[in-house]
Amino acid sequence: MVRKRTVKDILAMKHDDAGISMLTAYDASMARLLDESGVDILLVGDSLGMVVLGYDSTVPVTMDEMLHHARAVGRGTKQALVVGDMPFGSYQVGVREAVVNGVRFLKEAGCDAVKLEGGQEMGEVVRALTRAGVPVMGHLGLTPQTAGQLGGFKVQGRDLASARRLIADARALEEAGVFALVLECVPGELARIVTGAVAVPTIGIGAGADCDGQVLVTNDLLGLFDKFTPAFVKQYLNLAPQIREAVAAFRNEVAAGVFPAAEHTFGSKVDFASILQDDQEEGSNG
Ligand code: KIV
């Protein structure tokens, strides 16, 4: 019997020897494969915008797009905790709107929690969401929704002032009630310090080995998204060339009339040729 992971399970994993594994998922069939492989958390990331929807950034992603994909992931998941990523604009405008949108992830898409980007300035929103019964995962360091303000897709916390700010942000988010923190693109040593400074698990992406867990974009891990690959990504498979090869083989076989072969074609005991005969006879009689 598979047991669904809970927020409490993830919190408790801070003290486990085994690290927390988190991967992104955007559809039911991939979610099912990842879930069956035993991943602890499936994140319906707003990276959806770039790896699935073809946008240049995560900024244009809407609530409706996120909910549509989150519902599909929920249908494919039995045991992993499912976290819905709050898209840009869905939680920055006001606390009330943030709560309304956070609740939609749980009520309409069946998510177990939401994730949002930002530090101390998000304290009030995190407090309001958790008060409303919506568990929140924080996201610090490189926050793609506001990458422009951070000077682009760059490693964060490289000087003492910004490192201190990041530690203060982590503590403020913990205090506000997050159950876990994503640390994206920060030096490994700083991630280790943050991990020791908070009681909630840290989940790193480009943040070294000393976080309590690791997250990757599944399409990067599988080599499915080869527009660019960040330096911190480990590609466990390189599917893009294999897909191109398989599709070219299909196209060539269709062009050559090799596919479908007899084994891909339904047979029948009925003598369909008699229909043609009947038609011919009707034609000659009429
Ligand atoms: O949207 C996303 O995929 C993310 C991960 C990179 C953490 O936020």
C-alpha cells in the first residue's frame, strides 16, 4: 500500500540521513513515472512556461495554465507530495489575492502545498496562506520571476551583504511558517550555513550537496530540454537526440510504406472483400 507523503513527513526528513528528492512535473504520464520511481515531492513548477509552453521566461505563466497542469499531475500521482508553484502576479498584488490563489491550488487542482518566491517581504503572505490552511514552500537565492531585478540568471549571495540578507530571509520565512525552502543558485558554503540556521528542510538547485534535499527540472535531468542546460544540472539521460532519431525513423518508414506492418494491423474473420463484390453487383444492376 502506497502512503501519500505529507508536509509533516517532509519536515521530519530534515533529520533523516536520506535526502529529500524533488522533481518538476507538468503532466499526468510523467508524474506517474516519477511517482512510481519514489520521488518525495513533485513540483508543478512555473518552469512550465519555458520547458512546456515555449515562453522565454516564467513571467507570462498564468494561474489558469498552472491549475490546468497541476490537475493533470495530481491525476498521475499517488504517493509524492504535490506542490503547485504560484505564478508571477498571483501573490504579489495583495495578501487577499495571494490567499485566494493559494487556496485554488488546493481546492481546484488537488495540490498539497504551494511554492512562492521571495524573502522577508513575503512574510505577511506566507503567514496569511498558512493561517488559511495552505502549506507554503519558500524559494530564495535566484528567483526566476524577478531575475531581471537580480541582474539576470546569476549565482546569488556571493558577497557578505547579500549572504547575510539571504540568511535573514530564510529565518524570516521560517518564522512566517514555510515548511521547506528552495535555495537556487547560491554558493554551496552559504547553502550549508542556511541549512544549519533553519529548522525546516532546505532543497537545493545549484546550491551544493549540503542542503537537506535536491530538486531538478525533470526535462533537464532527462535531456529533454536542450535549448540550454545550466551548469548545475546533471543529465541522467540524453533523450532529445534519441527522440529526434526515433521520430525521423517513423517519418521515413511512413514515407517508405514500411509502417504499419502486418503485426500493427487489425485482422478480421469477416470477408470484407464481399462488400466490394456486392457494391460492384449493385453498380452493374442499377
Ligand atoms: O519552476 C521551477 O521549476 C522551480 C524549480 C527550479 C525549483 O521553481
